[in-house]
Amino acid sequence: LINQLPEANLILLRHLFGVLHHIEQNSGVNQMNAFNLALFIAPNMLWLPSPTGPEDESRSTKKVALLVQFLIENSGEIFGGDIASLF
């Protein structure tokens, strides 16, 4: 799916997840592992198209957080091994 994104969107995602991956690599110092980062950023990345109840929102946020955590942990494989060289 990522390869089907417009180039500008792909570049933005590579940079975003490059930053998140870099932060996660320093989790021993900053306490921000992939899980914590995902919980922090997930609600701002994807959301349901229409207002729903708190239970639906909570389920949706958890699913998005799992996806974001996966993308952070596997960013090198997903976005290319040179993701650290962006910085």
C-alpha cells in the first residue's frame, strides 16, 4: 500500500517515521519506545470519518496505535534501510 501513495505522501511518511524510529532507538534515555510513541501519535494520524461513541473511538485508536507501532519498529524494512540517513 505504501508504494501506491503519491510521492509527496511517501516522502512525508519516510521522514515522519524516520524521526519516530530515531527517537525509539534512544528509548533507553528518553523512555519513548515504539509503543509509547504510537500511543502519543496515533490519535493524530488516522481517525474515524464520522463522530462515534467513546467505545468505538477507543477501539479505533488502539488499532491505529498498533499499526503505528509496527511501522516504527519496522521502518527500515518498510521505508528503506537508509531511513536513518535522512538525518
